[in-house]
Amino acid sequence: MKYFEEAKDLWINHVPKNGQANTVQGELIRAVEKLRYEAHNNGNGNWDIGFEKFCEYIWEILNDSTIFREQDIKEIRNDLDVILNHEQPYLEDDLYDRIIDRIIEWHLAQDGLIKREKDLTQYR
């Protein structure tokens, strides 16, 4: 992971112990780590719409051609497609770490943290 310290800072300061984050950046980190945990620790045995919503949220934010090159956006999409194939849990860290790096790159392009409203349909 290229931006470990930056990701660690977001995790510590903007991801709550329970529930959704109040910032877009915190929620993106939380989403990736929930997806990683579900694959690694449960073999996606608890997979449901909540995990799909995490992938949709990540895509909605990172599909940003003002920040990422076309090649980078394709890579993000491919990585999310691998995760969405929940019947074959992805058990390596490289893909999740790559998405985290893209989140940090997106974060660094912003003018600070972005507040967000909690998604009442997201129960994960």
C-alpha cells in the first residue's frame, strides 16, 4: 500500500467503532475494510445487499475522470467486479490495498474532508 499512513489516519480519526462514518473519506475506508473482512474472515458467507451497496458507493465516488485517468478508472471497476463476484471471495490484500490507495488519491485531490449524510438503507 502506497498511502498506508494516510489511510491509517483516516481509519483512526474518521471511522467510528460502530456504524457509518460522517465523512465520505471515512465511509470509503470503512467500506473497503468491511469488504476485506467479509471475504477474508467469512468467505463472503454473510454476503448480502449491504456489501453490494459498499461496492456501489466506492464506484460512485471513485469513478471520477477529473482525478483519475481512464486506465485507473478501468482498474477500479475491474477490482470492484472481482469483489462483487462474492461466490469466489478474493483473499489477497493487493486488490483491497489498491482501492485504498485510490481512495487516498481521491482524498488528497479534495479541499479537505467531505461531510456526508448517513445512508438509512445501509445496515452494515
